[in-house]
Amino acid sequence: MHLPDGDVARDTVPTPVAGLDGRFSATIPEAWQVFYAFGGVTMALAIRTAEAALGRPELGIVTVQSTFCAAVPCGPVAMAAEVLCSGRKGAQVEVRLWATDDPTGTVVPDLVVTVVFGLPDP
């Protein structure tokens, strides 16, 4: 069986869930399956969700911390993003990602990612 090649930029785009602030959905293609979805792709999807939830392109990523709580299979996933703080020069966003075909349901922390954003410092 041959699967199409994965494309990280294409395969890690979160889609906002209508009517639910901070909720997003996506589908992780089978191209990223090792035993489950490749952890780097789930983390990249969570980071891009944090960027989308924050909506401040002038801030860059300073640091990312992740906790892999459970294996995430390829297929539909949901993300819940919460902006923990957003100041003049920085911000912090937490994203919880879990496997589900219902992005409006209960949040399950299969992957928890905290992203710290800040202004560039020359």
C-alpha cells in the first residue's frame, strides 16, 4: 500500500470550529503514521493552533513545552486553545489536542502544548 507523501505545511492547518471560540479541528493524514500519528506533526499542529488562536503575527515563538499524555492516531482531531496571557511584548497560549470526530465535544488532553510568544530581541 502506497500513501501519498506528507506535507507538514499542508497537513498542520487548523480549522476554526464555528460558534466555539478557541476550538479548532483538523485531520492528520495516514502519511504521518508511525504506530500512531508522528509526535512532531501533532506538536506542529498544536503550535499552529496556538498561533491562530492568539492572532498576533508580530510575536514569534520563544519556547514550546509539550506533554504527550496519550497516543494520537491519524485521522480527525480537535484542539482547544486558551490564551493564558497577552501583553504588550509577549503572550502565552495553551493548546489541548485530542483524537475525535466531534470537535465540539469534551476536551481530552491527549497532547498539551504551551507556547510562549514574544517580540524579536536583536
